[in-house]
Amino acid sequence: MTRVHRRVAMATAVLWAVATIALSWRVLKGIDEAARSREALYRAHASQGHAPSPAFPPSIEASALASVQQEERPLIVHDPDGVELVTAPVKDADDWEIIGAVALYGRWRECALRVAAPAIAVLVVALVLLGSASAARWSRPGITALGGVVAAGAAAALTLSQLQAAAAALAPRLVVPPTLARLALPSPSLAFAALALVLLAAAGALAVSAVHWHAEAAGRPARVRETLAAWGFIAPSLAHLLVFTIAPVGFLVWISVHDWDLLASDRPFVGLAHFREIGADPSFWRALRNGLVYALYVPATMVAALAAALVLDQPLRGIKVLRVVVFLPYVASTVAIALVWQWLLHRDFGLLNAALAAVHLPRVDWLGNPATALPALMLVSAWGQLGYMMVVYLAGLQAIPASLLEAARLDGADAWQRFRLVVWPMLRPVSTYLLLTGIIWSFHGFTLVYVMTEGGPAHATDVLVYRIYQTAWEFRRFDVAAAMSVVLCALLLALTALQWRVVKGEPADA
Amino acid sequence: MAALGVTHLVKRFAGGVVGVDDVTLTVGEGAFTALVGPSGCGKTTILRLVAGLEEPTSGEVRIGGRDVTWLPPRDRDVAMVFQNYALYPHLTVRDNIAFPLRVRRTAPAEIVRRVRQAAELLEIDALFERKPAQLSGGQRQRVALARAIVREPALFLFDEPLSNLDAQVRAQTRAELVALHRRLGATMLYVTHDQVEAMTMAQTVAVMASGRVLQEGAPMSLYRDPASLAVAKFIGSPSINTVAGRSTGARFEGALSCVLHAAEASGAVLAVRPEHLVLGAAADASPATVTLVEPLGPESLVRMRLASGEELVARCAGEAPWHIGDHVRVGVAEGRGLCYRASDGSRLL
């Protein structure tokens, strides 16, 4: 390693250290405030028969009330001496009624350094080792990268164990008011800390490896340097993907195997209990079945879209205007579409029933009848998707070389044979794409259900995503909802894998 | 096999563009005729009108004596080979060749027999299970030919079938197409912008420009006696040399001069094939400066500039003894100058 590279390595280490401290700071601030509190003040409703509590200082009083009345969540405030503290609502034993508030003084500042110290130490040792390794010229890039990852992992593990030790050591100091059966303080818990630290560890490992690669890059062929540059270019989007997609999915899986109560302080690991619960829950299976039936609108719409595309592919005057009109519903807001269709399908004032009445057919309560509600939603979805599918089919049609159809005409094929033997096979990749993405999207369908039927009547339109939403936000069963999401995710992943296989199997155009 | 007759064919496109302007053309039974001309001259439109892919504004198309002007393509009994081959990418070579027979509901045993026969003729039976994407350009061309042959149509149409091939394969395929024509004895109409293809393959060449047939005849007669300046310029490579000047009746006077036996005196253009320029001390020689010498092996092309600024190219046998910058004298071989009216490009002599 040259001097410059050593400096870059040291700069990386310093950056890592600063990031670790900052992150530990943030994390510890959130983690189990109660565990690190040195005193707690509480106040309870007299009607509950609790002993009168010591009064809050006036500045805290307001914050405590606010956290009880509006937010149902902790607020960070400062007492008159400028010391930071947290106020949070307190619930009764049934976890139902808010009966008071607590204010907790935290002591997290001293913890941050303690937690970050081992991580920094491990990193510095790793850097020194790596430096000597490259000086000894026995190192390989793979070994270096592995070393970086192992070092970062060790740092993360050490940090986590320190964190847990800190939490455990401070736990007995938690002041639980004896009259309150359950002190409900939300805590982001160790999960966040673990997640953040693992991400940081990975970033540190990457940084160490990158420095090492760079140190050796001068002597390497251009191909390797190109590889490095390529990784550099994708790094920002990769980081984005990790933080905003992969990490939340990991968090979701984590929630699905824990008892996750928003206002409970302990969240024990329960394994697959939530999955067993949803497996035994008929409403989950009903939602899945509804989703499968709902998805049938996709092939039906595809047929209509292909027919529309075949018509709109003709070189007629004004055809472009018509194409735009058919496409319009796709760009309209789904909520707006839902509201308009709610009126069109209305039992008493709807256009559809007016038309039925005009030809002396009985009125149908489209959205109010369990037998017709789901088909009605499918109709609206089909109407909304038709334009998009038509445009994709149109593009597919126009990608078919004219000479191919002319060759078929000369070969003696009639219109139906041209469609069946040339056009349809040539559109197969497009159809596969539309079918699979359409089904995937149909399983995501939420807005129409939410706005038009709210899963009703009699759960006739209760689809999976709506069930997840209701479980999480109306029944407050985030853990069960997470388990459902994992099942849905697996389902969609399987569909996507299928799509990839089918698309990959397509022959390239001649 | 059947003769093709096109009478007073006119095609006016929407917007008033005239694609084909009163063309009358005959391809005899078993003949190989090439339509050649610059891009946009209407040659492909004629082909498409004959195939039935376009409808004429007026005129008549007859195949084998039958009026097919308003029949759909499938009822005309013609096969066409497209520039991009137009193979069905989702079908194997076998299924591509069998396609015309399948859509006509030929008996399966008959399909197998004829597909094998066509494939053997074009030596592509080893490629049966491949898809078009897995074939080279030359192989695709053969599959397209096999698909045309398998139906045994009355008339073959070719739309620049060789222009997507590289030079070597093109020369080879050219010879094979001629051999195929001999063996099948089929009537063929071949469209190309490459006059070399037209000259080397066809028995009759029709030169087109702006929707009209300028001249029709055997390849060498077109080369030797182009009826107009446009034909003279289009046929031959390198292109014919032209020099503007005047005809006095007995002589052409200009940057080059030569003896004429023209009846009239007028503004004229002298056209001379590169091999008919004589370098050295000819009687009517004009001074020129050599600008480039291109040795081609058996012959050399000598490019030069006349004092008046006109560029000429001469073809001489073997290695040329001149170099860039040499001053030479250039004249026209006796009786080889072609003279055209400056006004309309029609033949003066």
C-alpha cells in the first residue's frame, strides 16, 4: 500500500467510526427509553381508582397531555432545565384505554460510545491487517473482500451484543408504577438497531474492500478497473435498493415471526405461529380465492384489448384520436375511476340500471349484491386496463414486419390463418408479459376495493391486499398482516419467476 | 409456368405521387426478367402490383393469360422472395417451408415429400430443426427460396433478394439463382437496384426511372446501345463518362472531341464507356491529369481530370503505366462515342 492508499484507508476508517457513532446514537435514542430511564413520573385517571400521581412540571404537562390525546405515541420534550425526556401514554391492562402518561428521563448519551467502540476497534484492526497483508503480497482480492466482510460482521456482532448487554443491565432500573399492570412504551427495538448496524457493517466492508482494490488497481489490467468503475456506478442505486426495498422486506419477514404489538414493549419470537393462524383463518382463504377470481379479468381484458388493437391498427382517418380515447382511462386516477363507476353502478341512480330499466329488465344492486360485486369490480378494472393493454398490443402488432404478413398472404393464408399462424405466435411474448404482469397487478389491486366496496358486501370483494390492510390498520395485527404479506410476496415471486422463464424461453426475432 | 403480361399499369398513391406511370411489360414463359433502376423508380411497386399486395389505379396484370388484376395474392399463384427474407421467426426451417402447403391444406404426405424435395434442391435439409434466428444470411435466403419453390407457383417474384448478403455470398447466390432458373424453367421477375445483378442474371433487363420503363432488352444490347443518357449512366460500372458539348453534325466538340455521323447540329452530351477511352496519342486527344490509379489485377482504372474540370475514368488492361499527377492525352476509340441530345437525353447517334 502506498502512502496515499493508507491515507484513503484511514479516512475510510474515520468515516466508518463517525457513521457508527452517529447511528448508535440515533438507535440508542430510540431503543428502550424506559430501560435507560432514571426516573418516571406518571399520572392516572382518578376514575380508575389509582392513587394520585405526582404532578408533572407545567412544561411536561402539556407534552404528556398531547401524547395522550392526539398522538398515542411518545413525544420528546425538554424539561425546564433543558434536559431531554420522553413522554408517552400509558394504557390499562387490557391494552385498551389510555389511563395516563409517563415522562421518562433518558441516559443514552454515555451508551453510544460504549456501543460504537468495539466496532471501531475491530475495523482498525482489520485495516491494519489488510494493510500488512497487501504489503506482504500474498493477498488476493477475494480474500480481502472476505476479510472486510468478516471484520464488518464481527464489528456488527460485537456492537449488537454490547447493545443487548446495555439494555439488560439497565432493565432493572425501569420504574413500573405498581398500580399500572402494563406500561406501554413503544420502542423501535433491537430490530432497527440490528438492521442499521448490519447495513453499516456491509458498507464498511465494501469500503475496506474498495480501498484495497484501489490500492492494487494500478498494477491490474483494465478489465478489473472497469469492473470497479462499474460497481461504483451501480453503488448508489444498489444502496437505494438495499435501504428501501430489501431492508423493509427483511423487516417485514422479521415482524411476521414475532408478536408485534405497536404499544407493547416485548415482542417475543413466535416462529410460524402467525402463518398457522392465517392458514386456519377462512377469511384469508376467501380473500385468496376472491383474488384468483378477480385475476380472471386479466385474460378477459387481454382478449378485448387485442381485438381493439387489431381494429385501431388500421390506417384510418382519426384513428389516433380513437387510440388516445381508449388509452385515457389508464392515465386517470384510480380513485376517480372508482367514484365515477360507483355512480354508474348505483342501484337507483346508475346509468347501467337506467339502461336495464329502459329495456324493462330488473334493476341490479351491482355493488350491494355479493353475487355481482366482484364481477362489477372486474368490469371496472377491465375498463381501466383496456387502454394500456391495447397500447402494448398495438406496439406488438406494429413490431411485426409488414413483409411477414405479405409473405403469408402470398403463401395463401386467409385473414384468420394470418392471425392464427403469424400474428398470434408473434404476439406471444407480449401476451405472456401482459398476462403475468396483469395477474401480479391484479393481486396488488386495492384502490377499487377500498373506495367502492370496502371488501363487502359479505366479504364478496375481500381480496388479499385489502385483507392485509384491514388486518394491519383496522385490527392492529401487524404481525399477522406481515405474515400475509410474506405469503403474497412468495406468490408474486413465483409468478415473476414463471414470467422470466417464459420470456427467456422465447426465440429471438429473426 | 406462365407468362406475365403487364399492360398500361398505373399506380398513383394517396397524395398524388405516381409510383408506376403507364408501364407495359412482358415476361415470357420461363423467362428471367430483371427490373432495375434507382431507388424510388417504381420497380418494387410493379412487383407488388403483380403480387397483388397493391391495387393498381388502372391497367391490367395477366398471369398465364388470366386477368388477375383484382384477385387477392393467394389466388394469383405467385411466390415472392423478400429482401429481408420474411421468414416466420417462430417456426422452424421445416415449418417455414411447409407453411404455403399447410395453409392450402395439402395432404401431409405430399407436404413432407415436397418440403424434402425443395430443401434438397437448395441443400438446406440439414437445417430443418433450426429457427431463422439461428441461420446465416445466406441460409435464410435459401430457406426463403425453398418456401417459394415448394408451391411450384406460376411465377416467381424477387424483391432485391441479395442486397442483405455480404459480397462473397452474393456472388455465389447469383450463380445459384441462375442455375435454379435453368433447372426449374420458371418464369421469374427480379427487382434490383444493382445493375450488376441484373446484367449477370437476367435474360431481359428493363431499366426504370420515375415510374417508367426507359428501355428493355438483352443485357449486352442495353450496355452497348443505351437508348437514353439515363440508361447509359445507369448501366455499367464504373459509370459511363459524360462530357457536355455540341454536335456539329459531323463532329462532337467539347472538352473531348470525336467524329460523329449525326444528322443534326445541337447541344449534346458525349458518353464514353471507360474501356473506350484511349490514353496516349490519339488523333483527337485532349490533355488530362491523372488523379488516381486503381489497380484491380487484370485491369486498372485510371481516373483523370480534363483541363476544363470534367472527371473521367478509363479502364485499361493489366497494370497502368501512369501515376498520380502524370499528364496524359485522352481520346475516344473510333466509333465508340455515344452522343445524346443535351435537351432531353435522347439518342443523337
